[in-house]
Amino acid sequence: MPKVTFVERNGNPREIEARAGQTLLEIAWDNELDIEGACEGSMACATCHVIVDPAWFDRLPDPSEDEEDMLDLAYDIQKTSRLGCQITLTDALDGLVVRLPKDVRNMLL
């Protein structure tokens, strides 16, 4: 099973072994990480915003135009920002590292 490391808001890394085919949002929920996902992964918010380690960013499929539009609403967007609901873990992404942003902007509230 592939592993992904989430760097939590406090800077602590958490390496998690997960099933290929799960999104980062699902993995975070299953492991009680502090990630909201207010729209439950339907790409209607930006509360599952993650910042991909630059070493991994170019290995991911390009974001869709819809994802890029939603990222415009994210707090503290970075060059390697993505939505966790749009990144599906694969064996090729074994070792992926993402950081949770310092805060979240929930436009649904």
C-alpha cells in the first residue's frame, strides 16, 4: 500500500499508509486529520486545500479548470496548492508529501 505524509498545521509530519484509489481528503478523514472538506469532495469549496511538496507537484496530473477556479477561494494559496479531493493516491505516488495550510476559508458558512 502506498504511503502519504501529511504535514499538519503544527508542523508535525504524519505518514499514513492508505489504499490506492482513495483521495487525499478521504485518507485525511479516515485518519482524523484536521481537514474540513465541507462539500464532501464534490469540488464545491476549497476547504480540503493542501500544499503539495514541490518535489511531488509535477508528478501529479494537472488540475482541471474547475479545480483551479476553486483554488482561487483557498486561504494562503501557494504555487503548489491543490484540492485534496482531486488527488487520488496511486502506487506511483507512494511517498507523496503534502502540507495542510495554516488556516481554511469556508465560503459555505
